[in-house]
Amino acid sequence: MHELLPPAEAREVLRRAQAYEERALTRLYQLFSDRIFRFIYYRIQDRPRAEELTNEVFVRLLENVENFRPGGGDVTLALTGWIFTIARNLIIDDYRRQKKRAAEPLPDDDTDLADETLDLDVRLTRADLQIALAQLTEEQQTVLLLRFEEGFTSAQIATMLGKTDMAIKALQRRALATMARLLTLPRADAARTGMS
Amino acid sequence: MEHRQENRERDERLDQEIDRVLAGDSSAPDDTLTAQLAREFARLAAEQARARRSGARGGAAIHFIFYRRSRGGRRSARRY
């Protein structure tokens, strides 16, 4: 179980951050800046821009933290979900601003291919993964990055994104099925045409 | 209805497989393509995490952001 910050400490840090205490704000930055940078960089593949957007996330956090209400549940997850949502919105805005819309996401793949016991038979590179990831919907990318890169459980991601646990598990499987298809079909095509 | 139940079971199995691989268990009872991909994803994330530990990203901008915010008010915080 991912433990970013014990709930009691999260509540205290949040309370002090809402009073603009610099040490509390710095603590939030230390906890989240690398995670947010990674999340953005994985999505936009532009390091300087990812740095800028990461800073922008914290500017927005500063502007809005006093109005943030975590609700009655897990404060750590509510806070984490809120900060990642700021990052998601900035990524979407950035795409729009640059009119560099990502390729239309592929429809969910729920075919049986991904459940076959074929051999993926290769060690993927990070580039392979990033290219395939970019073909997914924004929500699917978010779920996979929170799950694999940040190590959150499906239940935690569900709380952070305001969805059910089952919805996250379904999203996760369809996303991986789509990626598996993208990563295996080129090789199948190459084999069919006699290329390696 | 039956199809939906099957999907749920597959969702659940894959989720448990991901929990296992993220916990470092490489015994890999599930050999579907999605499970293989999940293992590759986890392997690359772990490699990346090791690389990060050996070279942290710079990022001292926050102090400047906070400084501007406390001195100049909300909008000036954007001019970092």
C-alpha cells in the first residue's frame, strides 16, 4: 500500500499550507514536485516545458490551496488527487494552447487478443512504452502512470479520481490491452510480410 | 451479464497480478499479454526509480515562487 504521507500529517501540513506557512508549502513541494514533473514529462515528452508546467502546478496550488476542502475521507489521497488534477488540467490546456493535439486516442480494446498467452517476447524500452501510452485516452494514461510510476493501488486511484475501484480496474485492463495490441501488432505484421 | 462477470474477473486477476509485480514478485502465474505488459511497465518504472535515486532533478524554483507570492500577492506569483 502506497503511503505518501500519514493522514494525520497530511491534515496538519494542509492546515498550515492553507495559512501560507512556507515550511508547509515547501513540504508539499518536496513531496510532490518530482512526482508531478514525472507525470507531466511522461505525457508531453518535453523536459523544459515539463519543468515550466510543474512550476505552474505549484503556482496554482498556492493560488487555490486556501479554498481546497479534502472532504471526510483520506486527506492524503484527496490532496494527491487534487494536485494531480491540477497537473492533468494544465497538460490538457497546454495541448490546446499549442494546438498540438495528441493523436486521437484509440478506442478501448477489449478483444481477446490481449488475454491470449502469446509471448510479448521482448524487453520493451521506455520509448516503446511512451509511444504506446500516448495512444491512450487521457484518463487511461493517468491511471497507468499513477499505478505503475507512482505505485498507488487501484482503490487509492479510485479515491483520488472520484471513481469506483471496479471502474479503475476496468480502465487499467482496457488500457493495457490497447497497449499490448499496439506493441504486438507491428511485429505480427512484420512477420507476415517477412520482415524482422 | 455473463460477459460482464467474466470481464470483472479478468479485471480483478490483472489487478492482483499488478499488485504482485509492483511488490517485486516475479513468479508470474499470469502469462496473458496484458500481464506481460504490466510486468514490463513495472520493470521500466523500477529502473527509472533507481536512476532517479542516483541523480535527483534540480528544482529550487519553489522558494522563488513562494517568495513572490508572499511579497507581491497572488498574480505576481506567476512571474517566476
